[in-house]
Amino acid sequence: MQARWEEFRRLHREGCFVLPNPWDIGTARALVQLGFRALATTSSGFAWSLGRADNRVRLEEALAHFYAIASAVEVPVNADFEGAFAVEPARVVEHVKRATETGVAGLSIEDSTGDPNEPLFPFSLSVERMQAAREAIDASGTGVLLTGRSEGFIVGRPDLDETIRRLKAYADAGAECLYAPGIRSAAEIRAVVEAVAPKPVNVLAYGDFTTVAELTALGVRRISVGGALARVAWTCFLEAATEISESGTFKNLGRAVPGPVLNGRFAN
């Protein structure tokens, strides 16, 4: 594991890298075959594979999933640990410690509550939760990298100043990478990068609004896609299945990757 921790940290120091998000062992191995140097789990993609909505996975299931993905590939894996499946800082410590035992090289903690009326934890509690995650990682004796996420832009609170205030506080609390999913304009991204410098920033590429080259030029160090690859897969699946159900035809199946190609990909 030492080599993976070191490699993951090295990636955050040098240039910009893409951290794609598989949702099972097959997609994880395929992404490594395509040359990606690190991966990240996706809470939404994994939840959908279980037939659930995002944020409906249980702690034990998430931990088992982290272990399965990290054990299946040789590259560093970052865990989407949602809100640590806890509210109180003491429980965050307990759960983060368990996450560090799954073989992941990094994990993220977010500040969303799941309550549409109060979608973000209060500022002070959010900082305490990040400090708790830092405490747990330090006590674990691992090199797991901590990412602090502020979710305002994806939970109906798109306030850039407040997002930056939170990210800076998370950095001070021990987060080593900062992440505000949902920001997309060059001005927003540049403002976040400059506010938390020299710590690296992750940007979520959830649609066709940017490129790796553009984000690199803005100073972004890490790019993830969240559940977007899973959504692409679900799009193709639902289109083909809907065609069969409604039209009784199979045209979409003709676009599928041949079975022998997939068998060859996973032959070893």
C-alpha cells in the first residue's frame, strides 16, 4: 500500500490527471487498461448498480465496495465516502478509520446533509467533521489522502463565496485536496484554485462543458467524472431495452461491443 499512497500523492503534485469513476470491478479494470493512473469510486454509480438512489448505500456496503475495487486493480483508488455515514465528529473518526483499512489511497468527506431544507451542515460542524477525518487518518498510520468537499453547488446553494470559505476552512482543518462539485465556469474554477493554493483542486467534469487542457490551464490538478460514466452506460442500456419493449426491434443491440472483444479484455 505504501507505493499506492506515494503514487497518489505524486499525481497531486505534478500537472493535472483524470480520476475516472468505475462502479464495479469490471469497469475498474477496463479503466486501468485504458491507461488511467488512478481511479475513484462513485457513490451514485454504485448505488444505481444496487437498484437504489444515490446516498442510499449503507456503511458496510460502501466499505466492502472500496475493498473490492482497491483489491481488483494495481493503481491508487480514491473512495467517495459521502458524509462518512455519520453526523457527529466522533462517529466520523470511527468510520474514517475503518475506511482507511480497505486499501484505498484517498477518501473524500462532504458537507451535505441530505435534508433539502438544510442541505449543508453548519459551518462550524462541517469544520469539526473535517478535523475528525484528519484525526482518524493520522491515527491510522496510513498515507491516505483526505479530500474536503463542499456541496453547495449541487444541493441548491450555489454561493461561491460561501463555498470558498468552507474549502479554505477544510484545508486548514487538514484536507489535502479541495473539491466543489458543480462549479463549471472558468471564473468559478479559477477563484477556487487561487483561494486554496497551493493545495490541489478537483473539478467534476459531469458534462461536455470543458476539456482536460482547459482545466489544466486554470490550475486544476485533478478531474473526476462522478457518476457520469455510469449514466452513459445506463443511457445505452435503457435505450436498447426500451426499444425492445416498445418496438419489438433490436437495432440498438447492433451497436454493442462484441462479446469476444470483452472476453479478450478480461482474459487474464
